Amino acid sequence: MEIDFALVNEVEGFDEDYQQIYLEIIKETVNQLEIDEDLELSCILVDDQKIHEINKEYRNIDRSTDVISFALEDNEQYYVSGMPRSLGDIFISIDHAKMQAEEYGHSLKREMCFLFTHGLLHLLGFDHMEVEDEKEMIAMQKTILEALAIGR
């Protein structure tokens, strides 16, 4: 199984590199969910202004947020036999991640990993619209992060 992952940092002055840890999160998630297809996805790091624009344009929500996932598998025609499974894109607001890390009293690295894991699970079909689905998603996030010793 191969993973084609691109991390794009659009935030000037933010120099932390999450490429390797995000790849580890993808591999652990794939392991936990027993996925064996080739995968491709991307993560774009943005500021609050950019994620606000995205949220307003695509979700009709006029405010910034911490993470937005655009899952290609929401569409029935997502998979072409013999090609990698294209999951989609995750947008993470660095500004929101910094605020939340401080608010929750843990490191920025932990918050960035949590947000990425949350976004990745959305790309893989998890959601938190119903209580039971939310419990399942939270448990999977916890399992993945604990397996990689990314604690609070």
C-alpha cells in the first residue's frame, strides 16, 4: 500500500513541519481501520481569514473554524479501479490551533495532530452528527493519537 500525501503551508512565518507526524497518523489510521488500498490526500495549513472564506463559500457559515475536510468520497463516482483512493483535502487553521492549544492547556503539536486526525477521519466517512457516531469518532481519534503517544 502506498500513501501519496502532500502538506502545503500557506501561512507566512509558520515554520513547523508536520509532514512526518501526519504520515505516521495516516499509517496508524489505515492500520486501525484495516485499509489496504493506495491512498492520496492533502492537508493545507491556512490562517483564520482563509478558513473563514472557505467556510463561508462552501459551507455557508460566516465565521472561521479549526478544520474543514473536503471528502471526495462524498461523491459516488470517487473510485476508479486500479487507481489510488483519492480521499480529499483537509484545511487546518493555524490561528485556531494555537488558540485551542492554549485554551485546552496542551502543546500546539498535540492540537495540530488532533485536528489532522479529526479531518482524516471525516475524509474516511466518520462524522459526529449523531451521538453514537460522535462517540465512535472520538474513540477512534483517541486510539490513533494514543498509539502514537500524542497525548494531552
